Amino acid sequence: MLVAAYYYLRARLRRPDGPGAAPRPPLLPVGTPRLLAAAVLGVMLLGSGWYLYRGWAFDQEVVAVQVVNANTGAITVYQAQRGAVAGRVFRTLDGREIRLADVERMILTRADQGF
């Protein structure tokens, strides 16, 4: 849609008004559209890079994972990266994979908050 509009306006601006009429001068200097396109592309690349970095940094955050047994009330505390916690399974910082049983519950807190 956007490409079609671009080509329509491009053809319309280059077409002379009547028979034998001189073509209109361009509305913008010759290099301006390319400069604007490069600026928009640069802003988009910076925004995408920032978004990807923030997602990566969020996944690298260390969290305290408290596993609570609902039957006995026993609490076991582990540390894991936030990105390593998925559903009822997580991988600790030392590489152990922990799967929660049906009677266990998980509580996530920031590692620096204490527990």
C-alpha cells in the first residue's frame, strides 16, 4: 500500500501539467529523501537493538526461586537466571535442572531482596 502510494505520487509529480509544459521542479532537494530514509532506518535499527538488549538483560537477571511444598510447608531456595525459568521447570546457576511436583509452588524474588 505504501509502495503504491509512493509510485503514484512520484509519477504525478514528474508529469507535466499540460501539453508542452515544462516538468515541475522537485519539492525537496535531490538528496533529501535518501537522507530522510537513512535517518528513519537508523532510528529503527537503534530502537530494535535497544529492544533486543533490554530483553537479553532481563533474561540475565539473577532471581531467587523459592520452591514451597504445599503439603509440608518446606521451603527450598535456589538461584537462577530469569530467562532459565519456564513454567514448572528451571535451571539453577550451578546447572541443575529442577522440575516442580504437582504439590510444589514457585515464588520468584529478586536475588538482592533477600528471602
